[in-house]
Amino acid sequence: MEEIKNVKGTHDVFGDENNAYEKVESLMKSIAEIYAYKGVRPPVLEYNSVFVRGVGESSDVVRKEMYTFADKGGRDLTLRPEFTAGIMRLAIQNKLYATNELPLKLYYLGPVFRYERPQLGRYRQFNQFGVESIGHNSPMNDVEVIVLAYTILSSLGLENVKIKINTLGDEASRNAYRTALKEYFAKYIGNMCVDCKSRFELNPLRILDCKVPEDRPVIDGAPKIGAYLSKESKERFDAVLEALESLQIPYEIDQGLVRGLDYYSETVFEFHYKSAKGNDYGAIGAGGHYGSLMKELGGPDLPGVGFSFGIERVVSVLSDNNLLNDIAYELDAYIMPLDKSLDLYAQEVAVILRNSGGYKVDVCFDNVKLGNMFKRATNKNAKYAIIIGEDEAKAESVVLKDLASQEQITVKIEDLVDKLDELYETSYPEEEDK
């Protein structure tokens, strides 16, 4: 019989790894909300045209990495390879730009799908968290998004994050730059890789993304965008850099940075990190400004800026740096009925603790000895054991045992939540506001 296993490029998340995901995602969402961003949940499935028109036909994502198929009705659908184009479609279809004050400040979290070679922290199904700020063209919007992303990484405990930043300029700047690149690469393109030859025809800026080692010397010698910037684009980029310096956000200019999606213009940036174990994850997050994406998808001509993090990569980096030591799942209490006839009473106690106290509680319904129940409580990282015998049930009470100090007391049911609150305040003050 054929072995049943997960699809190549996907992975199962469970146990402490799942706890790590929950912790990281919760922090990202909470910081985005502090910055006044609101959550949205676009569908995983979109019409193929959303990404072809939005992401761009010359991008590797559209050309080589999308999971696209015809459904039973003959419609061309795609599992989203990124969020931004779908967010634009959502905003256009629901007219969010007309019913909300601008800029629209939205955050998202969920799975995306790209057919590419699985590697360190990278899968074919992976999770992204990101934000989009839509509707204002101020360079300060670019700055806010970069600061938000940097704040998230700093709050997760990551130090020495390298921010690479560049500008692609406005449309006039990019047109002049494309012409210069076309003239430069025309001399070498015959000896470059197949992808570069295709990019040369579609969009020569994409050649700068090439990772083929033999092509890098030619690419590194290509003209730089800075020489082709319009006055307006140069002033905008200078304003972004000045603001980052004022806010003490470290960065380095990388004029070879163009990002892999065609909708970017003006400011683009990446967050690079090398873990304590020496693993170079490359970009663990990235983003940039886009000027005409919404218009390209049939909406009004509104600019935007955003970023996204790959959750898998961020969690891998945190694991390498031993920053996930406190993510093991913990129970507040493990309830131990000493006889099967006490199971219902134990369930009633659990309901009180969960519903009235908000405590994480599990109950042992197996007919095992008390010693085995204590072992289970330890394995579940429980702080307290709640022991129920016939005498306790008759007296409508329980025995509450602190598994750290081994001290135990008898508590009436009506006093149990208050007593646990009191013990937490004394023994675990940092968790009292949980």
C-alpha cells in the first residue's frame, strides 16, 4: 500500500512549533493594531487575472511559480502566491476607498502558494503576515511601514537586522532606466541564462534578480538606478532616508535591489538576517511602494505601500537564536478525579475554571492511578493539580496542589476561582494579567 504523506514543499505544524507560530503571529497582529491597521481576510482562491495583471507577466511568480488550474466551470483560478494583488481586488470590489478614510490601513495573515524549490525556511505552501497602506502618496507612509516592520522584528528579540533599501523611481525614472539596461545587456544577453533572455524582452529590470553565478559579474556591472532618477523621485527617496535616520532605524542602500514583483515603484526594501547558528536566511521580510497597482486592477489611481514577512522563516530564525524557549504550552490546572463516578463533578469544576476564571484546564477521564495522573500533569506543564475524591465531592470542594512548591489546600468550589487568582498573583505575578 502506498505510504500516505504530505505533499512535497508543505509541512505539518504541531506541538511547540505551532505554539511558536501562534506567539509570533499574535505579536505581529497586536503591533499592527497599535499602528491603527485593521485585519482583512481575502480568499485563498482568486481569478488568475488578478495576479497576471497585478503582479506582472514578467515576474517569476507569474511565469513559473503560480498554482493555476481550471475549475469544473472552466474558470482559470489561482491559489494566491502573494496577498497584495488580492487585497487590491478586495478594496476595489468592496469600494473600501470610498467608504473609509484614507489611507486604508490593512493587515493580513494566511497561507500562500508558490511552486519553487523548497529550502531553508521556504516551502511551497507557507504563511505570510503583512500590511498595506493605501491611498496616500507621502514618503512618510513608506517610513511608517518600514518602522512598523522593524518594530515587529525588534519586539521578537532580533538584533542587528539588516535593512536593505533602494528606490525604483517614478514611471519616467523606470522607463529611462529600462532603456539603459536594455542597451547594456544587449551586448551580453546571448551568453546569459534562459530566464535572463526572457526577462530581457519582458522587463530588463528583472535581470537584476538573476541568481545564476555565471551571470552575476555582468549584472553587477550594470548601470544603477540612481543615475536615472527624476528630481521628484530623488527628493522622495532622500526624505525617506532622512526620516529613517531621524528615527534611528539602521539601513544600507542597495542599488541592485529591485524586488521580484512588477508593481513596485519608488521605495523598495528587504529585511535580511543571519541567525546565531550562522544560517543566512536572506530576506525574511520585504516590501515597497506601488503607484498604479489599484488602477491596473480596475480601481481608482491610488498609491500604496506594504510589506510581508514569511512566518516560517521568522520562526526558524527565532529558533536558531534560542528565542522560543518560553513557548511550550502550559496548563493552569490538571483535574484528577480519583474514581470514574467523579467524572461529571470533575467536568463541572473544569467548566467553572474555564468559563468564570479563563483558566486553561484539562481533565483526566482515564481510569489510572494517582501517580500516573501526576506524571501527566507534569508532561502537560500544569502549574496546579486539582484532586477530587469522594469526600471532596460530598463537601463540594477540591484539593488544590501547587506542583512547584508541592503545597496543597482544600478549597470550596465557590471559592476556587478567587483562590487561583490569589495564588497566581503571589506565585506568577507576570501572568496575572493574562
